[in-house]
Amino acid sequence: MDLAHLHTIEQGHRLPTEERATRLARFFKLDETETQERSIAESFQQEFAKRPAAKEAISILAEEAGAYPAGGKHSKETYGT
């Protein structure tokens, strides 16, 4: 990867591919899983942050992942599935 490309990633103007993110994590001795998590979160933010439903979508994902107790507005119990 050339320095110009790395600079655009560092400045938040571009996201690295999954492969490049993994290589960067290894090079800088960062946790690869956390690097992937942050990359996914940043990608989501760049794509959806300006949409009004984004916060609710994050709540749905968090609930389904078990981060919040079930029984919320979008839980499976609410919809009977």
C-alpha cells in the first residue's frame, strides 16, 4: 500500500478492504477482530448516519446480538416469532 492510500485511510476519507484492515492490524500489532468490528461500524456510519432510521436500526442489531434485553420494540417476542 502506498503512503497516499494509507493517508486517505488515516484521515477517514476511505475505508480499507477487509484484507488491508487485517494486514494493517497485524503490522501495528492491533487486535484483528476489533479492527474488523471498527471497520464495519465505520462503514455503517458512512453509509447510513444521515438516515433518520439509523439509530433504531442500530438498536435492533444490538438487541438481536444480545447487547440489550429482549422484549424491546423490535424483539422477536413483540412480533410473535
